[in-house]
Amino acid sequence: MITRLWLRQFKAFEHCDIELRRLTVLLGENNSGKSSLLAALRLMAQTVQSQDQTVPLTLSGVFGDFGSYRDLVHGNHRGRPIKIGLVCTGRNSQTPEQSYFLETEFKYRMQRRETVLRSSQLGYVEGDRQRSLLHVTTSKDSQRLLVESVRGESIPEPARPTLSRGLKMFNFLPRGVLDFYTNESKSPDVNRGRLLIRDSSAQTTRAFNAILWNLRSVEYVGAMRLPPERTYVNSGVSGRKIGADGSGWPSVLALEPPRRRPVRAIIGKWMREAGIAESVSVSWLTDRHYEIVVTNPSTGETENIADVGQGTSQVLPVIVGAARLGRGDIFIVEEPEIHLHPRAQAALGDFFADLTGRGVQSLVETHSEYLLLRLQQKIASGELDPAAVVFYYVYSDRGAKTVTKLTLDENASFGDQLVGGFFPQRIEEARKLVQARGKRPTAT
């Protein structure tokens, strides 16, 4: 699980540092900066899930097209470096509470028009302090990545080229340093560096694996999802990811093993609770072509997915994408409630609460008051642990993007913390309705 994210000069934020929990909910007006927070994790995950391990940042891929460095850096100032850092828990069953951190810095190389890695640091968290294990930086003259420090101890500059010969990188992640030179060096600095590298190699590997595993477990569904097709072509391979546009969900549904279909069971259960459909199934037209069929919850009639309302087709990528995730996976979704009626929006609150109970970490950006209210109900009733949930309100304050952590009282209420939207907006609209009724001329 990723437990912390910090940004410097990234997109809408000059600086930002937030805690992440099992369920993190981002609220706020349009263009307030919510998507920028999610974009950092999407970008990092997209990079490590790509095929090319030599590229420091994969700007276009399954989780979106991020444009160029100019589109990433705060204020579109290409001379500024970007920092992205995160803390996550490891996979070691003996020490599940152990947390590791990664801090990366990127810059733009004007001559080659490319984004390059300026520095990367791996370490572990001890109490409220971060302990560095391996820190690599780019040399100013050769633009080569060199080991700058090991276990927080700085390596003297003359010894860095020798100790960096075995440095291996995985995109922006230092995999560690393989020392091929076992004989004693004439340089005491080199010998000291080799000793530090050997002593920290096992812990550095654990930190690398923890960061890599968390980023590889990310699934993302964006707000701009493709409309459904009347028929689909069977490629024979179920997509590894649903994708930013949601295009991968039909093949996941169609090619799920017939003897064990947890995805369809989860989808059917939620669709019935939301009042959207009795079931969603696959109808094979030929060995190559199939269609997605939806059964009406009231009449029992079946319809092609292309003939039902947009709410159904737009929410299915979200439900399918999350349904196949398991403990330790991370689900990022923007505006899951698009085109849904209030009952179904509220049912999404149940869905994300259930995901939390299954050990899936969710980061949800939403404008739905009904989804938010259902989560509050879950917390108030004791069905959802308040310690597993965190809410953030993102807004602009004098030109700067601000993230405010919202707290719940004993009644699972936000009080008057939400400004500029949601509950205050509902109260304002109700007040205007009363005023409008009072202005209406009476019949004579």
C-alpha cells in the first residue's frame, strides 16, 4: 500500500505532501488540481509497467498521454526540476509494518529535448524519519548516473565512477550496485564504499521490490471512457489492464475462466443493488466475435450494451477493473459516477467500502455527493473503519492549489469544512428554491 505522496513543481502543485490510506477520496471543483495528484502515481506506475526499462519516464502509455515535460512541470517552466516521492509498505510477511520510500527528481535536457533522471533515492522509514539506503545522482559533466551515498554516508567524488560501474537502473529505480571487483583497491574510499554497498544490498533490494511491486499493482480508469461497441473481436488474450479509457473491460469479462467467475459475480451483485441491471453476460456470435448483453432488472429483457443508457456502459469499466483486484492491489479511478442516477451513485459508496474490506487500496476522485454520503453512513454505522479512510478537499487559494484534509466528527459529519461546493451548494440551492416560491405571484 502507498501511504504517502509528495510533489514538488509537478503540474498544478508547487509543493504538496499528503497521506494516503486504504481509501483516499479527493473532492473539489473542476480544475482544482485533484487530477494532478493522481497523475503523479499514474505516471510512475505507467513507467514501471512499460516494456522499456531504460526510459526514466514513460509519458504515453496505458494510463494516459501526459504530453511533454512542459505539460508536467509547474507553470510550464522547463527549467524547473520535478520531484515525486512516495512511501509504501513492503511485502515481507515477517515485517509487514516496514515502510520504504522513494524520492525521484527529473529535469529537462534542452539539447536533446528529453526528460532525464536527475536523482533517485531509496530508503526505509524508521519512526518519523527517513533513512537513506542508496542515493544516485547525475554527474554534471558526463550526464552519467553515479552513486552519491550509501546508507546516508557520502561517497567521495573520486571513488564514485569506480563504484558506479555496477549500478543497475530500472527506469527511475536504482536496483542496486553489483560489485564485480573483489580485489582490494588502492583507494580506501573505494574499499569503504564497497563495504557499505555489500552491507546494505539486501535491504536495498527489499526497498526496490516494495516500490516496484506497489507501482506494478496499480490499475487506473479515467473519466473519459470510450462508448460501448455493438460487437467485439476476440483477440484470445485478456488485457492486462483496463486502461485509462476503459477499453480493456470487455475482454476481461469475455475471457474470464468459466469454472471460476468472481468478476461476473461481483459485477452482477453490484448492478442489482444499484438497480441498473439484473446481470451482464457475454453472448458469443462466432468464435471470433461476441457481444455484451445486459438484462433489464424490471422486465427481464436482454439488450446489447450499445442500446442501454450511458450510465451502464460508463460504470462497467470501473466495476470490472476493480472486481478482479485482490489484496495489495491499488485502484485509481476518476469520476466513477458519470451518467449514473443517485441510487447507483450511492451504491458506489458501498462498492468502494467493500474494496477496502478486501484489502484493495482505492484512490477516488469524485463529484458525487451521494457517493460521499454513503461512505459517511458506512463510517457512522461502524461498517467502515474511519482510520482506513481519508478525505481531501482540493481548491485554488489566491492562485495556488491547496489540499485540505477533512476530518469527521463523532457523527461522521464534516461540519462546515466543505467550502465552495457539495453540501453548502445543496443548502444554497434549497434556499434559492424557497425564495423562488416566495416570489411566485399568488392566484386571484
